[in-house]
Amino acid sequence: MKSKPENEQYVFGLDIGTRSVVGTVGYRINADKFAVCTQYVKEHETRAMLDGQIHDIGRVANTIKEVKEACEKNLGIELNRVCIAAAGRVLRTLDTHIDMIFEDERETKSEDIANLMSLGIEKAYREFNEKEHSDIKFYCVGYSVIKYYLNGNPISNLLGHKARQISADIIATFLPDDVVDGLYRSVELAGLEVANLTLEPIAAISVAIPEKYRMLNIALVDVGAGTSDISITRDGSIVAYGMIPMAGDALTDVIAQHCLVDFDMAEKIKRDSDTEEKIDYVDIMGIPQIISKDEVLEILKDTIDEEASKVAAEIKRLNGDKPVSAVFVVGGGGIITGYTERLSKELGLVKERVALRGREVMGRIEFEDPNADKSSLMVTPIGICLNYYEHNNNLIYVSFNGKRMKMYDNGHVSVVDVAMQAEFPHDGLFPKRGKALTYSVNGKSKIAKGELGEAAEITVNGKPADLTEPVKMNDKIVIKESTAGVRARIRVENLNEFKEGLSLKVNGKTVELTRPVFCNGKPVNPDYEIKEDDRIEIHDACTEEQLKDILGDYSYESDEEPDSYDDLPEDDGEYAVRQSSEESSETEDESKDDNKKTHVSNKPGLTMTIFVNDEPVVLSGKPDYVFVDVFDFIDFDLSKPQGKAVITLHNGKPAQYVDPLKEGDKLTISWKD
């Protein structure tokens, strides 16, 4: 036996199957090579397992113990820890897609990806529970990212890229709690500690389909005794897992019925038919019998056809309703003559594309025993050992907010995984925004965002941590739920529309005015705090009071005091006024009425007729007129809004308040709903 490198340890793997327990011990030579030191196979003396499920923990534990002791004797060492695998029969998978949208485009960080994954697993849990409707407790034993997306486009790695949206396609795997507990209990009764737990389909694929081949669309079928486990690879990833509850034992049962023998004798007849032309046996009546290989295959034909048909259908379903490019078959149940040929026919593939894989896929495996079994039966047992180096999975116990929890440790368990397993609310992990405020300004909807609250307070073993902190056995994790921020608050004076202001020119000087503001039809002050669903109107005109305050003793170029000062134009529109003075122009007439002075221009007044909303209106008393002057001659109060805005048209076109008017012009003035 070759000497083991000092820096490497022995790895003990157990394939606890329906018909037998296979033990394999080896060590890693380098990153690419694995040496198998010893193998030992022990069949169950009774049907203590059915379809990959342990039914008699004690009997299975005894078989495991015999395999352990045999391997120890062969190597002269003591084995304390073991790697095991759960059968595909109990595996549940679920594909889901998850999107995460940022408020603004920014660089993607590791915590963003962790958040995306937690959202994906949370969604998978929810969808899984809705689909299963089972009282059995399942928990997620791992997940694989099939594909990432950056702003909707596929990408291999999100980290560091600027994004508005990141997404992922995820395949999540689930196992029932009692199945794993049964495996662990059997191993513990045999005096062993579990070092690593994987899934049988994953173990098989690690040997049969190396990563360099996973760009191809290949199916792996591990035909055991009770189940046929199926894995699909494509684009560099394992994209699907499946199983049908039919395998080698279904064939054995047919032989037992036909030959009238017990299960063990039927199993012997099935195996001998692979190598012998004639098989001798004694039936349950004690009568010696002889059956030919051809007769065995004939009685098995319908069952082989049924099994191959079901496997092919499951492969197509997992692969998007189409066949794969090739199929690798491993496991003892697939050895039976005719199985691969029938499977190739069902998939529409040439028979060379569906083949048993054993020695052919063990190029990186060195066997110290020249007589070692290198058949397809040994692919999964060796894969269980290799998986120890690739994933190092196990069950660990941790404390989460004072509650003891069992976690499937895939070597990458972090605080967020524990939180998801504990069904801690996702929105309790990340800062929550205060309530938003919805309102409108001049008919346009607005939303003011609330402030962000504080992130969740996380400690691991009493020390501050974050969601990506790795977790190990017996860690104590405490999460104090995140808080919501302050609700959105905004005053009228903070609105951009209000800040723009109005400008008025008086005798060449620009005067800034405050825009009149109405909330739900009522006037409000600039310091008014906007409430939910408020309708804010900010007008492009000043009020009579504003105008009076600014003008003081200014007067119009008119022969009489105006009735109102409403609705002066914006955008620096000039309103012709002159300051009162005893030193007025020589061309002006001076008059007094109750000690009040009014200065009237000597320009002659002009009278014209226009049409407002199809009604004639006579303008008089000024030398010329602009659009805004019409409000002095019609009953239209801008200070009391009757709608969201004022519609003004001048001869059918949008009007400006300083547009000059001429005889016969047609004006339209109305409130917009």
C-alpha cells in the first residue's frame, strides 16, 4: 500500500443503499487525484431499507458497523468520522427566479448578492410550502445559482457592476427532517460521527461528469435498488434534479414472482443472468430449477421498458421537454442487459450516446488494490468521498435568538441562512423606510419617500457581525429586528414649484412675489405641512392683497381706480404703473377726489370688442390692451379655483398674459378639471 501524504487525512465514505452498504476509504493525492485504499460491501440481511428510506435504524446501524470494522481491519487504523449521502428519493427541488431593484443605479456589493439570495431562498420556501401542502417538515439543504442577470441581461458575476436591477435563477433543494435524522442516528449507533452530508445525485455527478463536461447538456442516471436518481447539466451548472421510485428492485420482484423464489434468490438470478447462460436455483417448494439468461431477459422486458420510459420522460421534463445530448448511467440497477438500449430509444438518441459509466470516468481515481471493483456500482461511493473536499457539508447546531436550530452546513452557512431557516421576517433584516407621502402639485402626482431606519443589530457569540458572517457549530446568533425610519414630511415652502416665485416690474424695478397656494381648494400658508392625498395648486398669478402691498400709492394708467388687482402676469411681464407725484408730467391732467390723487395718461382711450367664450366683451379706457386686461371686464375669479388649472386660448392657440389684443379676437378662458 502506498504511503499517505502527511498533510492529508483518510476520508471514509458510506453509501447507505437499499440493498447494501458500501464503504470506501481513501485520501487525496493532490487537487486532481484521489487514492482508494480499501472498499467493502455488505448487503442488508433483511429489507431494513426500502426505496432509499431507513425503516429499521438498529439493523442498518449493525450493517454500517460491520462495514466500518472491515475497513479498519484492512487498513489497521481506527475510523471515527464518516461521509454519507441522502437518497434522491426524498429530495425535493424547486426552481425560482428572484429580482431585486435598487432605488438608484449603483455598484453591486457582496451584501446585495447575499440579500438577493436570501430573497430567493425565502421565495423558494414559500413556493415550496404552497406546492407541498405537507405536515412533514422540510428544510433547505442548499441551493445553486443557475444564472445571474444584470438589468435583465445574463452575466456570470454581479459583484462590482453598476445596476438598477439584479436577478437570479435559483434551484433550491429540500430534505425532510426525519430522513436526515434516520441517517445520522444509524451512523451514531455504529460509533461514527458524520463529517459530511451530501446528496446521492451530487455525489454521483462529481465522479461521472467532471466540471469541464458540464457545459454540455448531459443527464446522469444513478439506477440503484429502489430509486433512479437523475441530474441534468447545462451551461456549466447542475440545472435540475429528479427521481423516479423504480429501479433494480422492481426487476428482482418480477423474477421472484415468476420463479417462485424469495427476494434474495431472485436477486442472485438477476445478477447471474449478466454473466451466465444458465442459472440454477431452488424454488420455495424445494424443487431444483434451471432458467436461461434469455428467459430472464424476456420476463424482465416489460418492466425494463416501463422503467426506461419513465426515466426518459423525467429527463425530458427536467430538461425543458426535450431530450439531452447524452446520458451516463451508473449504479448497480442499470447493469441489466437491454436497459441502456431501451433508454436511448425512448430519448431518440443513438445507442452510443447512452452508456454505463464506471472505469471510463475514473481517470483521476487510483486504486491501491489491483482487484478493486471499478464498475458503475462504485461511482456514487467514491463520489461521496470526493464531495468531502468539494463541499464539506454537515449538520450543525446553532442558537438563534435563544432557540436551538439544526442547519445543513454546506461550508458556506452565514447568518442570513440561519435567519431564513428560522423564518425570521426578511424585512426585519434590512432598514425599513418610513411611510411615504402621496400628494399632487398642479395635477401631477408626487411621492415623498420616508427616511431609512436602522439596520438589524446582529451579534455572533456576543460580537457585532453582519449578514454574511460565517456560522459554525454551537455559534450563538442574536438579531434585533431593524427599525422603520421617520415618515415623509414636507411643507409647501419646500416645493420646487413654490420656490420659483413670481416677478413683477414696477417703473423698471423687479419685485419678487410669493405665489398663491391652495390645498384642496382652500388657501394655505407657505409653512403648511402637506398631508396624504392633498391636492396642492400653486398659481401663476398674485393676489389683490399682494398687489396692494407692493404698489402702495402706485396707480394704473387709467382714468379711474381699478376694481381689483387680481392676476398680474408672471415671467417678468410689465404692468404699466406710475408713481404718484405732485411733479407729474406737464401733459397730464390733475384732479382731486376726497383728497385722493389719480394721475391719468393723456393718451386717448381705445374701445374695442372681443369675444370671450363666444360672448362679446367691450374693452374701453386704455390706449391698448393685453390678454390679462380682459379679467377686468369679465366675471372670472382666479382667487377661488374651480379646477386644477386655468385654460387660456387666444384665437385657438395657448395664450400668454402679455399677448396684445386687437378688434375681434376670440379668447377662451375656463377651469381644467
